[in-house]
Amino acid sequence: MSDEPKEPVDLHLVTDDEEPNAPARIDQSPGLYPHVTPQESAQRQQVLARLLVSWYSSEEIYAVMSKKFGMTNKAVDLLEVEICKSWASEDNRRKPYFKNAARRRLLRHVEKAAEDHAWGGVFKGEELLSKIEGTQAPLAIDMHTSGEIQHTHALARMLNDIPQDELRAMIEAERKRLGDGSNAPIEVEVVPTEDDKPAET
């Protein structure tokens, strides 16, 4: 070892502008200097994850993370990307089991409802379960009858749009064409009665 005095080294921290939770390096110093503790790093991720699923704007999230952890906007953005990648990885890993997990949760709820004699809940739960499992039978619909009803309604709407005098002329023309020999229709004037007067017997 040399006893010669060494010049003091100027040490200054590198800011966290580049990476959200990476250790900051000290210039001219060997190794890494931890910029944040693992506990604070986990806390940063938890707080930002809760903010991301809330209705906070980006500006509000930046303000919270800056005030609580002293993070820059760029550091928050990078940490957000890291969290979203983690969420996507988790969803892809669990996606094949989502249906099974929902089925098991629903079975637990149905069992609990049956224990509590909540038969409405049991019925609703079993209905949802049949939809998840694909065992619910479709409703039988008579398409022929349904089509006839639709045609009848369409015809009624069309006749309603025709002026009354034209409609009467059409009916008369059809009666003459058919030659049924019946008399012309009798027109009856209908007078509405007042509600407060009793009907005459």
C-alpha cells in the first residue's frame, strides 16, 4: 500500500430520469449505489398500480407520485409501462383458466345461497352456470308464425299511412272487381260520450 495522499473524488448521484427503480450510479465509484430500497420500489409500484385503475388523469398521477416519491414524469411513465407489461403477462398466463375460475366462484355462491335458503340466488346462479358451461337450451321460436305477425304489422302500418278517401276507393274498387254483390258499406258516425254522464240503458 502506498502512503501517498489521494485526491478526494467528487461523488454525485445520477438522477432517476432514465429508469424508474434502477439504482443510481455514483460517478467514479465502483459497484452500484441503491437509489431506492426494495420496499420503496414495491410501494411505488403498488401506489401507481392503484392510481392507474382509478379515474385519475395523467397530471394528477404525476403530482401524486412526485409528491410521495419525488419521481419525475418520465420515471412515472417508465414505471407505468413496466406495470402494464406485468399485467399483460399475468392475464396471458391466467387467461386459459378464467372460465374455470368463474365456474368455481359461481358454484361457491350457489352453495352458499342454498345453505341460506335463498332460492332466487340459487336459480340465478344456476342459470349463469348453464350459460358458462353452454348447457342452456335455446328458446324454441316458430319462425313461420313470427314472420306472419311481422307481415301483418307491416301491412297495418302501410294501410295507416294511406289517406282515408284513397283507402275507401281502393276497397270499393276491390269489391267491384270481386263482384260479391254486397251493398256499399254503411258509414256510422260515432259520437264520443262524456265520462261524467252515465250510459243510457
